[in-house]
Amino acid sequence: MTTTQLSDLTRLLPSPAEDVRTAPIVAAGLLGGYSAARFTGNRPLGGVVLGLAGALAARTWVARRGPGTAAALGAVYILGFGLSHPLAKRIGAWPSVLTVTAASAAAAHVLSDGAAER
């Protein structure tokens, strides 16, 4: 990808990054990633949805709160995805996805979005 192509892509992103609410993006990434994988039978497609939403949220976390908080929130997001699998064996797939989505979105709100409102 050339610099020009990358520049064209970044113009499609909401700007400035600090104005983007990340809790809904996190929820869309986890719910959308699971839904895409489940309903199409294409797990890599679910990974693309999860990854794109995570990258968009991370952009805002870095801009708003710095790399440390961004790393912590990224870990919560990825761990939520990973933990949803064993949790699904105990409580079912949808309840598991909803649980980790709520926890990840809440973390994004408290550590990033809520801090922007103060």
C-alpha cells in the first residue's frame, strides 16, 4: 500500500480521533465478529470484523489516553474474545458473547469514553 492510498483511507475515519466513542465500537466488533463468523460459517470474516473494530477503537484510545491505556483496553478486548470460547461451553455461545461484550464495552467507557466527558 502506498502512502497516498493510506492517506486516502485515513480520510474515511472519523476525525479527530478523540471525538469517537469507543464503547459502541467495541460492542460492534465483538458482536459483529461473532455474528459474521456464525452466520456465514466463515471464521476469518469474523476475525476481520473484530480486527477492524479493534483498530478503530485503539486509534482513539491512543489519541485520547495514551499508549498505556490503549494497551490495557486492547488486552481487555482480545482477552474478552479469547475467554468467550471457554465461557460458551458453560453458559452458551450468545450469553458468553454478550457477557464479554458488556465487560469490554464497560471498560472502554470507564477508561476512555467517560474520561473524555469529564
